[in-house]
Amino acid sequence: MYAYALMPDHLHTITDSALSSGETLRFINGIISRRVINYLQQQGYESSLQKLKRKTQKSDHHYSLWDHHPNVRLLLTEKMLMERVHYTHQNPVRAGLVERAEDYRWSSVRCWNGNPLEDEPLLMDLDLIKWRRS
């Protein structure tokens, strides 16, 4: 993963993958859903679980964390990548959650700025980005 911002009602992530964008999205959503739902079950948050319950189901799943309206973009140039990284990092500011992007706990902006917290929630693989040489 190269960048992220976990918002109260959605998330932004920038990643590369050998998988298709749909498969990558299903993988990320699946991991997050399983962890959130398991946490709610273990902590006994029944009212929250009831909000996630789905009446019509195509599988055995009883809960769904996502509305399944993905907005996937293929980033083909470094300029496009950097525009999306900046947009992602500024999202908490635009939403009024913080005044400065660096103050938002659930964002990769500090990693990009070279100042990660000691307990940074998720470190980025920035050294894996293959930048063009000027």
C-alpha cells in the first residue's frame, strides 16, 4: 500500500497489485470487514451489528460493512499518483476532522512526510515505488 486515509464512513487507499482492481478491492474490503465484524462480535456491540445485518443475501454472510459502490481509478502516471496521494491526505481536512492533514491519526501523510509516529497505525512501502528518473 502506498497511501491511505481511513475516514469515518469510507476509506481511500492507493496500492499496486498483481490482482485486478476488483480483486484487490475485494481483498482489502474482506480483511477490513472481517476484523471490524469480529471486533464488534467479541465486544458485544449488538446494536452496531444489527445495523450491518443484511436481509437479502447471496451467500452465508450475515453482516456487510460496505455498500459496494467502489470508485476505483487506474493511475497511469506519476502525476496522477501524486494528485491522488495529495487528495487522499487532504480528505480529513476537507471533511473538517482536523486542521492539518498530519494531525489525522488514520492517514499515511506522516510516512510521506518522513515523520511517522512511533506507533504509526500502518507503515507505507514508499521505497517500492518505481519513480521515473528525470
